Amino acid sequence: MTSRARPSFRRRLLELAPRRATVKQDLVAGIPGAISSVPDGMAAGVLAGVSPVHGLYASIFGPIGGGLTSSSRLMIITTTSAAALAAGSAVAGTPPDRRPHALFLLTLIAGGLMVAAALLRLGRYTRFVPHSVMIGFLTGVACNIMFGQLPDLVGSDVSGDFALAKAWNLLLEPGSADPASIAVGAAAMAILVLGGRRLGPYASLLALALPTVVVVLAGADAVQRVSDVGDIPRGLPLPALPRLGELSFDLLTGAFAVAALVLIQGAGVAESSPNPDGTRSDANRDFLAQGIANVLAGLFRGQPVGGSVGQTALSVAAGARGRWASIFAGLWMAVILVAFSGVVGAVAMPTLAAVLVAAAYGSLRTGQVRAILRTSQISRIAVCATFVATLLLPVAAAVGLGVVLALMMQINQEALDLRVVRLRPTGTGTFHESPAPARLESRQVLLLDIYGSLYYAGARTLQAYLPDPEGSDHPAVVLRLRGRAMLGATSYVVLSDYAAKVAAVGGRLYLAGLDPAVITQLRRNRTVEHAGDVVLFEATDVVGEASLGAYTEAEEWLAAQR
């Protein structure tokens, strides 16, 4: 076994080694990513309610850890606004002096949950989060960022329990705004709007730098600086273990919310940026990569990280060819922080708020929202409910509410969509479909097929749609169940009840097209066959053969009864 493991280990090492043909391109591609990570990382720290330097630390170790381990070689794992907002919501109740330690612990726990998800191979379950819920949540996150940053943009000290409340209080107290801060924020916004297309990732950097230089030269002390939010240490951080005393229920639920959001967003990023050589991404390995990236970020006093749509797109546009573009981006970020750590503390807070507002506005997916609103009622309610919940509730509660609401509505829709139809053999191996009768006919064979789910409420809907046996004599019912790999407990109750009713009038129930696993399950359940005269027909490779066989046997049984 050792000899087989070694080649696999060697292949992994060879895969991680930089390739001579692409290393220069990846080295250059990492530069714009590192530069754009300066405003993005600082803004993420502000969203999380801690010093911006913790977002910068995460922008170093997240891309390095993620780049070394992900199967999606172009994916950049770094700070994201959704993860930062979720983390900030979880630690908002912690006193400011203890909040960074709580954030590091949350990041480590979230990373551990992601690693556990990878080891349990839960990658396939990301598809169970409805698209409408995610769009509603992301739209709410974008609006929360814009509403929450308005006070910092104009230099106001108004407060509120949530972002929308802050914006509303600012509207009620316009006199609390600082004229100098308004001018600085407006200048930063103008640079972002006018230079966004031409300057690309450098627009955010200039929006931070140019107004800040003016503030410093003018001696505008009324304008809040980054150093006022928290100390900016010089150099790189040393690894440190978090304080377990900061653990709380809110922190734990926040870690679950962060892990879920990061994993779902990461799956979307991997899908939008396929590997250059055509190899498919492994969702579980990407889970592992994001978990390792968060563990590293937490150990080095950083905040949660995840697959970033914007940073990945920027890296690809800059010519990235492999995983070393992400690793080099983290290394370049370390160089920038070492060389310019003293400059970070002088950045004016209104410029950071402007970068966040512009980024949040740019992330609004209005086209997708309109498309969802034009589809089903379930999607409309899910997107609107999740959006409103994200504005008014903590992030973890908003996502949970959206998912639960969508699942409940989906179950209800599946129950409403269930149909029972009658199939009549044509004699040529095909069937003629017609509506199922309301009552069974005496001494007649009735072949029924079912469209829709038989789980939960669907099984009860089937119970209401099955023809009533009362008043008939010796009816035979063939119920086609082909394509169902498993039945729920409610389905067995419904089938047992119907078998008993059919048997009570001298009839027989045939279950046709059964999967072998369902037959095993039926016999283990010991309710359906014991409820009445029930005959099971296993499915074959020929579609309709089991149903025709059951239909023919039912006719023979009726003839014998006569």
C-alpha cells in the first residue's frame, strides 16, 4: 500500500510546483490582485467591525493557503463582502476590545467546519440552496453595505441596530454629517465612477490615496482615519491561538452561516472559472481549500475568506494560468503590507466607505432579480423574503429563514403538482393516457400512473386523488411506481390504507415497476403487503413491461373470480 501511495503524493507535489512555462505570467497576474486587495481587504475589516488590518492579513494567507490546495486552480480565496458581513453580524454583540479575538475564533471554527464538510464529502449538497434564496441574500447584503456605510461616507456618528436603521437615523439627523468628510467621500466616489472602467483595479486604490493625501496636507483632523478604528501594527503578524473564552452561541451560529455562505459562493466561482487544461473541479477539494485558507487566516489574526468572484475575474483578466497566480497575489500583498504598513493607518474612512458603496452597487444583480420575479410564485416569495430578512435580521437567521421558506414552498408545490392518470394498453405496447376516475368500477382493471413527488405532502395528495373503492365489487388496481428509488414513511401509510380499502371490497392492489431497493424496503416495512391482497412486480429493462404484466395478471385474476 505504501508503494501505491507514493506516486500519488509525488503527483500532488508536481502539481503544486510552479511551471516554468507559466510562472512568469502568474507572477505578473498576482500584482493587480494584490493591489486591489488593499482596499478590498481594508473594507472587509470595516464590514466585520474590526481594524482594517485584519482584512489585510486575511488577504495574505487566504490566497496562499487556498492556492496551494484548491482543485479550481484559477480561484482566488480572499476576503468577500458577504463573509465579512456575516462575521460582523456574529461578533456585533462582543465589546470592541474583545471583538478581534472573537473574530479570529469564528474564522477558525468556520474553517474547521469547511474542512469537515470536505472530509464528509458534502459538496453535492450545495445545490440544495435555491438560487432565489442566494440572490435575495446577496442583494440584501449589497443594500446592507450601502446603507451601513452612509454614516462613514459623510462623517456622521449616528448609530442603529442594523444598517437600514443607521441610514434612516442619518436621514432624520442630516446635521450630524461633517462637511469635510462629505467632500472627501464625494471625491472618492467621483474617482470610482469616472475612472472605474479606464483604471480597473487601480481606481479603488486611487480613490483611497488621492483624497487621503489632500486630507493629510490640509490637516483636516475632523475626518476620521483608519488608525482611529484600530491600531495598525507594522510588519507581518505572528501566529496566535484564539481565546476559547469568546465562544458563544451567536459566534457558533455565525461560524455555520459563514461556512455555508463561503462554500456556496466558492462553488459558483469554481463553476465560472474552469481549469485551463479542461480538468473538472472537485467541490470537496475546494471545500478543503477554503477551510485551510480560513484556518490559516484565523491563526494569523485574519478574518473569514472565501472564493471571490471579483478577484478571480481580475486574476484571469491579468493573464493567470494556474494556482501560483493566487499564491503570488498573497506574497505580493505581504510585501505591500511590510513596505507600506504605516500608510494604511492614515487612510481616510470616508474613502473606504466610498469603495464599499461602489463595490456593493456594482454587485447588485438586477437582471437576475428581474428574471426571478418573472418566474414562479415560489421564487418570487423566496427572493423577496430573504432580501427583507437580510435587511432586518442577523445574517445567519436571514439565510436560514430563506432556505426553510423555500423548502416549505417547494414541498407544497410538489404536492400541488402531483397528478394521477389512467393508462389504457393499446395492444401495440403503448398506452393511452386519460384522467383517473373518481371511483373504482366493479370487476374492472384500472392501471394508474403517478406524476410528482410522493414525499411528505405529496403522499397525502396521492391519497386524495386515488379512486375511491367504496361501492365497487372485486376491483383490480395496478399502481405504476417506476423510477422511484425510495419511498417515504408517509407513502407506506397511504399505500397500506388504500390496499386495505381495496381488499375490503374483495379487490386486489398491484404495485408495478418497482425498483429492487423499493421491494426490499416494502418487505422490511411489513405494512403494505399485510394490509390487504397486494402483488409486487419488479421493474425490468423494458419500459412498461412490468405494468403490462401486472395488468394481464389482474385480468386473469378477475376471470378466475368469475
